[in-house]
Amino acid sequence: MADNDQEKTEQASPRKRREAIEKGNLATSQELNSIVLLLAGMLFLSYYGKGIVSELTLLMSAIFMNLGHIDVSASAVASYLPGLGFVFFRILGPFLILLVSVAIIINIAQHGVVFTLTPLLPQTNLPHLNPFSGLKNIFSMKAAMRFVFSVMKMLIVVRACYSLIVQAMPQIMLLPEMGVPEIASFAGMLFFKLIAKIYFFLLIVALIDYAYQKWEYEKSLKMTKKEVKDELKNMEGNPQIKSRIRSMQAQMARKRMMQQVPEADVVITNPTHLAVAIKYDLQKMDAPKVVAKGARILAEKIKAIALENGVAIVENKPLARAIFKEVEVGEAIPVKLYQAVAEVLAYVFQLNKQKLQANNLL
């Protein structure tokens, strides 16, 4: 029995999930991040790559052509850097902004918007400095899966490279006769072909990794039966939780009580402040029973439901006060109130009988 209590068989509670998120413990597939970033980068470069290369070439040509006339003292170089940095950012900035934006979007897509500084704070407990913990991590299932995914990616890339080189061998043999621009163009084309060839397979690997990370994350959050019991005890000890539970219980009790009003035989009123609904089934009950009661607003609701459902409403101030004070919902009328309640019920039953006879005549 003790062993069963130590097995993590229970799904994580909302509280444990919230604590995990606050600590930055999230299910994230780095493989999926990489493959989406690769796609975004390649699409961007396929449209704007030539322009970027052209601008960088012009910039570097201008620098090297004027290298002999440029003051290279420390103060002069320092004055050049802001302008040079701005030019580089103007050329490469859109590409970098795209990659950062895509990285943010793919992370939000995986686990929503999460903001926490906990992973950046100094840790008092540093298990990663423990050599035994390190050995455990090396030989863990997670490490084994990372190794499997790395091998899969390597095999995919090697196979694609081999296939592409074999296909492009006639052009590769002509490279010595080509100029630098032609070689650069051919290398770029070959690179894009390689990416296109391996992307589909890498995407499959990334999706498998994402599914595995989700499964591993859910598994790591699972709780033992003892942890669930302890958490419930802690929650019950919280005054706010206790108050919320009591409020919900009272609300549910009122709802159940109101559902009993249409089945009552009579509602005895104060007439404005109190209302008590009574039911009596001669075949099943030893004494009349209170099925609902309420004061002020609740009393008005009981009377409204009674009117909607054709339940008789009788004004009797002393009896309404006595029943409201002494009898709880679900309890039978005490002996000392039998006579007064019997008179009211007899009046109501007689009234109902007369209505029934009148309806039959019609």
C-alpha cells in the first residue's frame, strides 16, 4: 500500500501546473523551434538574400578600396563604429528582427504567454553541481532521446548531402573553370536544394520531439496519491479556500432548495419577511416536512416560484416565524406545531379539491 502511494499515477493538479509555470518549467521542443526558425530564415533569404549580399558586397568593397585613406587610430575607429553599426543593422536588421519575432511566436504557440524571472534568479539549491545528479542526467531517458534525435538528424543530413553531391557532380567538376560569382551562385543554389531536401524529414523529427516533450512534461508533473492528499489538506487549511468552499456549498444548497419549492403543498408567509415551503405526502411521510425556507429576498424568490407553479401561499405570521426559527430544511415539523400546520394543510387540501371540482364542471 505504501509503494502504491509513492507511485506517480495521478494527473497534476492546477496548483502544481501553476507552480511549474512560475518556475519556468515548460514543455518546449527546441527541435521544433529550430526547424521553424530555419524555414522562416530560408524563406526570407530566398526573397531578399540577393539584395542583402549585394549591399554587404558594396559596403565591404568601399571599405577595402579606401583602406589606405582611412584613419585607423583608436579615436577615429571609435567614431566610425556607430555609423558602421547602423549600416550593418539597416542591412541585416530585418532578418534578425524576423528571427526574434518567429522565436517568440513559436514559443507562445507551444505553451502560451508566460512571464517569469525565476529561472534567472540565483539558485540556493544547485543539483547540477552534484556529480551524482550529473551522472543521472547523462543516463536518463531524456538524454537518450536527445541522442536518438541527434543521430536521426545527422543521418538525414548525411544522406541528403550524399544524394545531392552525386546529382551535382557534373557541375562540381566544372567549378575550377568558373569565376567567383558563378561559384558563389552555384554554392547558394546547392545549399537551398539541400535545405529543401532535408526540411520535410527534419520537420517530422521536430513534431515527434514536440509530442515526446509534451508526454515527458506531463509525466514529470504527475503526483503520488499522498501528494494529492497533502495538497488537498493544505488547500482546506487556507482561509480563502475554506470561505470559497463554504460559499459554493451554500449556493448549491440554495439551488437544491429552490428546486423543491414546486413540489411543496403550501408556502406559509410572514407575509413579507419570511417564507416557509411545506410538503406532506400521507403515504410516505410520518409528518409534514420543510422543503425550503428563506428571509427577505430569498422569501420573495420562494413565493415567486410558488406562484409560477400553482403552489398555495398562506399568510400566518406566528406559524411562519415559529417554523423558520425551529425547523431546518429537510426536517419534519415538531409535534408542538402539528395542530397549526394541520389546519393550514387541511385548508389548502380543501381549496385544491374545490378547484379540481370546478375544473371538472367546466
